[in-house]
Amino acid sequence: MYSSSDGDGKYGPQGYPRPLNMAPRQPYPASYIPSATPWSTGLCHCFDDPANCLITCICPCITFGQIAEIVNKGSVSCAASGSLYGLLLGLTALPCLYSCFYRSRLRGQYDLAEDPCVDCLVHFCCETCALCQEYRELRSRGFDMGIGWQANMERQSRGVTLPPVVGGMTR
């Protein structure tokens, strides 16, 4: 009978001959294993920013609008996103179906871990905590959430100055 423990790799794990064009399986090297960055704060650390926690509990559409504007890179305004969130909250009481997609986009942009569970479940069970965590994450990455995308980009561009051009090229 064939043995899978032979050193030449001719036989598969069940002892059957391996096809000639098929190499023995090797596990992926450790460098191929994707690693996600942890969130800067935990899901239940809402009181790390008490002002945002209060605003999110009273009117989550404000916090969501601010998050959505940054995640969308200014393509949709804070007011438009917040209004749609408020409309969904008033009509269906399930704005989490909308906001969980922004958590996924945020995680994708910053390679964040899907923690503590899948995004839609986090938003369905802990909507206000999820919004507060996303807000804190963006603030920890240097965004001033109160001024919007455009003002944040202007502020960042002011930090980079190019030296003045002296004279031009001459022959």
C-alpha cells in the first residue's frame, strides 16, 4: 500500500498518487495572514468623550452626519447624510441598516478590525455606542469633526508648504 509519509511527495494524504503537475500543499507564510489595526478606543468607552456621548444619545443624526461626511470624503454633506439618517430613524426606527455600511467603509479605509462582531450586528445592538466609537476613531486620526471634510483638507494642506520658486529655467 502507498504511504503518505514518503519524502518525495508522490502521494497525497490519503495514499493515492498525486497528479504529476500538483505540488504538495504548503501553508501560507505568516506574512500573508491579514492583520487588522485595533480601534483606538473600545466600543463601550463612550464616556471618553462625554460631550459627543450626550449629543449622540439625544440626536444621533448629528454624529452620523459628521462621520458620513468624513468617510465619504466630502462627496455628501453632513446635513444630507444626517437628514437621511433622521428620516430613516423616524420612518423605520432602523437607521442601523444604513449606518452599518459606513462602519464597514471606515474599517476598510483604515484597516480596522471587525471587532467585537460584524458591523451590522454592532450597529443593530449598540447603535449609539458604535457611532461614538467611530467618531472617536476619526478624531484620533486627526479630524476635527465639527468643521467637515473640506475644512479638514484645507487645514492639512496649510501644514505642507512648498518653497518659493526663485527665477526660472534659462538657457
